[in-house]
Amino acid sequence: MAEITEVRIYKARSDGAVKAYASVSLDNEFVVKGLKVLEGENGLWVSMPSRKLKDGSFQDIFHPASKEAREKIVNAVLEEYRKQT
């Protein structure tokens, strides 16, 4: 798995469900933008970058290939978000 070398948090300007946007750098070689920190009924969670399809559903543009990789990214983003709040 690639190492997460940087996480940037950009606070949302409104008081809605989206609390912040994030970008993650992998191995100082790739940057993934468009992650969202959201607050739902069960607390904070992170959504991967996605696009809206014609039928109204969403499709991830980027997503981790394993549960472990997803947890690593989500934990890094939430940790950085909590540091800034």
C-alpha cells in the first residue's frame, strides 16, 4: 500500500452535512482530491471522490482496493480533521 504522505483539510463554508473537503497525497507522487468529511446519524465519515450519473446515483472516481487501504485513508483524513477543529 502506498504511504499517505500528506493530508490537507479545507473546511466547508456552510453548516450542512459536509464539514470539510480533503486531499490526500500518496508516496509524494499522487494527489487525490475531492474527499469529503461528512456528519451523519452515526458521526463523522469520509466519502471518496465521485461523480453523479444520469440516473441520479453516484459512482466513485477513486476508491481503495481493500478494506485496510480504505481504513488507512479514512483514519488519516479524520485524524487531520479533528486536529483542526
